[in-house]
Amino acid sequence: MTYSSGTTRLEEILKLVEFIPISCCIPTSGKLTEGITIDSKFTLEGGKGSSSFRNLVRMINNELLKPQIIWKQVLLFERRYNQLIEIGCSYPVEYLLFDFCLAALENDYVDAKLFLEHSYHILGMNKSFNLVLSVILNEHLTEDPDVRQLLTLLAKGFMPRNADTYLESYGEEYKVRFEIYQEEFRKIRHLLLY
């Protein structure tokens, strides 16, 4: 895949979302159109090959595994993110996406949708990426191994430095979710390209 100067490979990958047969009214309500699955093929721009939602998730995962990529800048609207930090939000903004990942890994779709909605509106998340995550939730794909890897890589990238210190203060639900994340991280640790 070639991309223009100033555009990262991750941004180009996210443009493929335009070709996935998704039905939605708003960016957080995406669903694959009827009869389409995670492995259904869709035609790329100009009939140049085909791909699937699974392939898209795998391509995103490959980009998130690269340490030199500053992918937070692609996934979040940087100016909004900096504004939130400047005004001194009492709730660290990264926690929204981290909590989304933990809820999704636990298959708590209600909490995950709430965190995703807040991430989109408060953080100004990339619309295409938000659509990918909403399809994952609305299609209940969180048990798929490729999707779990994506959620784990995101959680790792947005995890607060002191996340483990909250085990006592955030209660049993957080402990369970954090343990699920840690187990998933152990499965992919060898893939990380430090």
C-alpha cells in the first residue's frame, strides 16, 4: 500500500473502512450489513483486490505492534486531546479508551459502548477507527482472537502508568477486568517489536 506524504500507513488502513459494507446512523452504531461476517470479502477501491473486516483488524494490529509509530496521534484528535490536558481534566483522558478496552475484553457491551461513545465525543476519536470499534461491539466480536489482540494492544497503549494502583480503590469489577487484560497481554507479549 502506498500513501502520500504526511499520511501514515495506519491512516491509509483506516480509509479501507469506507469499503466495508457497514450500516450505521451515527459513528458509534456501526453494524455489518445483513449477511456479512467478519470474514466476508469486500472489494477495494477501483476493484483493486478484496479484503475483509478481519484483514482490516489484522492490519491495524500490525501497525499497533510497531513501537516507532505514534499511533495515538492518528486515533485521537490531537488538538482536542491537548486542550483537555491544558484545562486540567480531573479524569485522565486516556482512561476512557483504557476502560473501553477492559469492558470489551470482559464482554460487557453496555459499559464498553458507554466508554466508546464518550471517547468519540470527548476525545475526538478518529471517525473511521471509532466505526471499527463500534462494529466490534455491535456485532459482538470481542471473543475473536484478532479482535482481542486489537483490544489488548489499545489497552496497552492507553493504560495509565499507575493502573495497577487502582486495584484496591476501583473495586472487584475493575480487578476482574484488569486481570483479563493482563492475561490477554501475556498471550501477545512475544509479538511486540520493541
